[in-house]
Amino acid sequence: MDTLLLLALNGLIWGLIIALIALGLSIIFGLLDIINIAHGDFFMVGTVMAWFTLELTGNFWAAFLVVPLIGFILGALIQRIVIQPIRNVAALTIVATFGLSLILQESVRITFGTTPRRILPPIQATFPVFGINYELYRLFAALVAIVALAGFFVFLHRTKLGTWMRAVRHDRETAIAMGVPAQRVYVLTFGIGFALAALGGVVAAPITTVEFRTGVDILPFCFMAVIIGGLGNLPGTAAAAVLLAFLEGIIQSFADPTIARISSLVLMSAVLLVRPQGLFKGLAK
Amino acid sequence: MITPHIISRAMLIAFVAFLIAAPWLIPAILNGFWVSVIAEIMIWSLFAASVNLLFGYVGLLSFGQALYFGFGMYGVAIGIATLGLSFWPAFGLGVFAAVAIALLSGIFAVRLTWHYFAIITVVFSLIFYFLAVSVKPLTGGDDGINFTLPPVFSIGDVTGSFSDANFQYFFILATVSLCFFLMHRVIQSPLGKALVAIRDNDVRAALIGLNVYQLRLIAFVMAGFLAGVSGALFAFFGRYASASYMFYHVSGEAVVWAIVGGVGTLFGPIVGTTLFIVIRELVSTHWEHHALIVGVMAILVVILAPKGLVGLWNEGLVRWCARAEATSARTDLQTEP
């Protein structure tokens, strides 16, 4: 029973981090209509940059500020240079993001190397729960994820930029006619998408390993969250990420992790076929 | 009068002549290693062609063709290593397995289109990838299955087997050519025209009485067949099958090859595949980060030549011929090629 609760708790925390990454994927999809295959690698680049920040400054906390900022700039540049010229042809953007994914992975292999590394949690304290000493950092990670998610929704609904983003997504032509600078909104959206994934990377770096392959593993999971939550349905995406990781955590307590992954993939196919608008259509308004 | 059609025909003949002469020509000017690279390129071109058939002619972007490639591969490997089959039954098993799973997954997948289709094909391939990794006794997981290849045929004293490099080359050339020829015939047939009609406008296609769902399913199974044959050939070629070939990165590479080469053209996938595999072979011995070049090339081609390299070539050819015609100052009425 204790193991079950523990895995469920792990799943919940991991789900909150995934929600952060999947949210970036979802806004890029919803606004730019791009299936971003490089998104997992944005996360991976976040973990690697967190590692470099720690190496260079000796201070992990700096990464929480610096890495999302670099991520934002990188994302904006990528949108401007790579995505903008082919924005209207979805098939080409898939190829371009696939190329981007290769470039990011190889760049990390060249600079960071291929050996997986670990970062010690910046909060070393533990506390007893369900019969073991649980890392306090994980709770902190969950807190950061919740604050970032809440902050993003506030940004989306309470600021001018956020309103522009929603307007362009809702009806691009009308938004442009009303004077919304759609071009800049696209750059902004891609930047924020990258920044969210990079922040997820920083938060997750002390929990998972830091290596060039993590993005490939995490990408299917993020897509599952986006699909099950409903394409472009942001609260649904966040909820689905938490739900999925929680379920996988529970299944892992009595079966192989691969079985857990297969069951969520099967769940995702069912959702795609039966309710392509996502599980939460109609609930979120 | 030189028309684009004549130039294309001449290039096709030169290309076929080159492929037939390659086992003797290439060792004379480079070395024998490149003959097997050409064989590998042919196999992967067929795989890229399966993406092209779906995306270029039906408008469905599949990101999961590696699943059918993997089934073709495993059908052969399990047939030979576990069931002890000889060459042709194992070949048949591989292709049959690929077609069967394509039919099964196609029944569900082609109900969706566009983004949803792309995603569900990845999901299906991932499900079977994870299954293949976890069912180690049957599939060998990531380590894969190694096997020794039985001879293709033996009549009296004459034995044909893949241990003879030239036999292997021509077997692959013949099989791949046959598949491309079949694909060409299908595209030229009324069925192919119906598929293109669906690609261009599925609502209109339905309105003129085409059964869109059924036609998409047929195309999906045919693409599964092409991918299955290429997977089976690759298993023969490497005497090996592994779950890693079912991962979505393999599907993704085929999509890149097809789109960079030019979708909706018969030769696009061949051009794209050749380009990337030649780069890989040239660079990977000197520099381990050749994937960086692949990524940069993929991005450059989609930005600079959105119709792919073959599309670019065709446009250039038509323009060049038009100019040549204009300068020859003929006033005859010319029909469009």
C-alpha cells in the first residue's frame, strides 16, 4: 500500500512537470498548427542548460531564471529563422522540427557529451512519508510547476499579450484586421513554448538524469497529454498530464513500466478514435 | 525537339543502366563497399516510397511506417530463426505480417485525417515498439535476432544465396524495381487517380461517388506492403532484426527523405534517401555527428525547395526547355507536355 501511494505521489509530481512541457507543446500546436517534434528536445536542452549553469556558477537556483530566458530567446529565433518561411505548410514544419530535433541532440552530444549525469537536488532535506524518507526537493518541484502553470494562465487571460495570443488562435484574420501583430504573436508563442519546456527541464533536472536522449523519451508522453486533454485545450492538457503520470505511477506499482506506457498509449488511441476533441471537451469553458 | 519528357526518359534509362552496371562499375572506380551502400539505399528508398504513397498521393502523413517495416523484418527473422523456415516462406511471412498489421491498424487509423492521422500512426507504432522491447523471448528486444540466411533457391548444383554479393545486389534491385513498377502502375490506374482526387479534395471525391474510407484503407495497406517488403529485404540484407528499427525516429527519417526528395513524384523518395545515406556514409567515418548535417539539410531543403529536390528539378527543367524553345524562335504550335 505504501509503495502504491509513493508511486502515485511520484506520478503526480512528474505529471505536474509534464504538464508544464505539454502546455508549451499545446500552445505551439494550437496557435501555429505545428506538430513540434523537437519539443522533447527543448525539455532536454533545459536540463542540460541547468547542468551548465550549476557548473559555471555553482548555483542551481540561478538556472530557474537564466534557462527559461535563454529558452525564450532560442525559441523566438527558431520561429523567426526556421518556422516563419514555411509556416503555412504543415508537412514541411514537421520535417523542419524533426531536423531541429536532430540539430539540438547533436549539439548537446558535441558540447555536453554522451554520458548521462545526475544533479544533486539543491534542497537536500528529506521528510518521512509512507515509510520512507522522501526528498523535499520533489515537493518544491511540484510547487514550482504549479506556480508556473498558474502564472501562465494568468498571463494568458489577464495581460494584453495573452489576449493577443488567444485572439490569433481564435481567428487569425479578424485578429490581424483588429490590429493584432500576428507575426510577433507567433514569435512570442514559440518563445514561450520553448521557455516552458526549458523550465520543465530545470525543475526535472535533479529528479531525472541529464543526457541528450531524455527528449526522445518524454515527447510521446507530452503528446499523449495534449491529445487526451484535447488539442489546444490548455487546462485539459495540464489535467491530462497529471492524470496520465498518476495512472502510470499506479500501474507501475504492480506491472512493468513498459506495460504502463503501453496502457497509456492504448488509452490515447481510444481517445483519438472516440473523442478526438479530448476527454474534457465540454467540461472546460 | 527536346521536351522535359524526353530528358526525363533519357535520365531514367541512364539511371537503370547505372544500377545494372554498378556491381562492376563501382569497384573499378571506388571500392566494393559502395555497392552494398547502393543496395541499402534501394531498400530504404522503398521504405520512403511507402511514406510517399500515403502522403504524396493520398494526402495522409504517416509517422508510423516503421511499424510495418519492423513487422516485415521480424516476420523474416522469426520465420528463419525460430520457425526454421526456408527463404521464400520467411519472405512471405514477413510481408504477410506487415500487410496484416497494416490492415488491422489501417481500419482504425484511416478514420482520422491530417494531424490526428499522423499522431495515431505514431501511437500504433510506439505500442508495438514497446511490446517488441518487452517480449524479449520472441523478439530479442533491443539486442534483436541474428540468423543465418538459407539459400534463395537451389536447383541441382546451382545455388543462389545472399552470401554471393552480386546475387544479393541483383535480388534487391529486382525486388525494389518490381515494387516501384507496381506502384507506378497503381498510380497510373483509375485507382491511383481516385487516390489523387481524395488528396486534392476529399469532400469533392466523396461527392462524385468515391468511397473515401475504403480507398484510403487500400492505400494504407499498399503502403504497409511496400514498407513490409523493404523491412523483409533489410532483414535479409543485415541477417538481423531489432526492435530499434520500429522506433518513431525511423519513421521520421523516412518522412524526411520523402519530403526532401519530393513527395508526389515517383523518384522523390529515391533522391532524398540517396542524398541522406550518401552523406551519412561519407561523413560518419570522419565525424560522428553526421546527424547535425542531416538536420541542417532537412531544414534548408524545406525552406529553399518546398516541393523537394525533384520538384525543384522539374520546375527548372520545364523553365529551361521553355527558354530553349523560345530562343529557337519556332512558330509551330506546341502542345504542353
